[in-house]
Amino acid sequence: MALVLCTGVDKALLQSRQLILERAGHTVVPAMDEQTLITVCQKHSFDVAVIGQAVSPNVKQRIASLVRQHCPETKILELYPLYAGKVLPDADSWLSVPVDVPKDLADRVNELLQGKSGPND
């Protein structure tokens, strides 16, 4: 399965995403701040980086930039609330999510692993 970097600012949402992905067989490394993100990117070769929906547009862009810089082979999956829309035009895939937990998260990560961008909802 995949080694997944999960980023976000809400600890409960981050833990929920981690649980969903681990139940699907993935290994998840969480990062809630820039230094942690840089450190784990230097230690691991991630397959997918999930950027959480509760992150402001500026912070999403910063996280994506850091992932591209420190984990250049990692595919980026942007989660976003439907009312807000996508922020990262250069993400590898997107998933609109409800306010709490994205039910299709594991499926979208699996699609990225198989080289599919998946539907861009």
C-alpha cells in the first residue's frame, strides 16, 4: 500500500483521516506544521500527500510548495469543502469533502497510486 503524508491544522480531522487510511492498509505520517513536514519529507519517500480541507488557501499553497520542494515525487491530493472550491490548480487530484470526514479518501489515494487522477470533484 502507500506511504501517505497527511497535513492539516485540525488535530481531530487529521486523526480521522489517518484512521481511514490506515484501515485501508496505508501507512500514514501526520504533519501539522512546516518544520515537521520538512523533517518527515527528508526521512521518507511519500507516495501521496493529503492537504486537509480546514487549511486556509495561503497555507494550502505553502504546504503544496513545501511538498513539491522537499518531496518532489509525491502526488498531492487536495481536500476542499464544496462551498470553498479548489485552491491548488497543480494538485494531482482533488476531493470535495463534507465538513467532517471524507468518505472517499482511501479510494482517491488508491486511484493516485494506480496512476489515475480520478474525478476532479
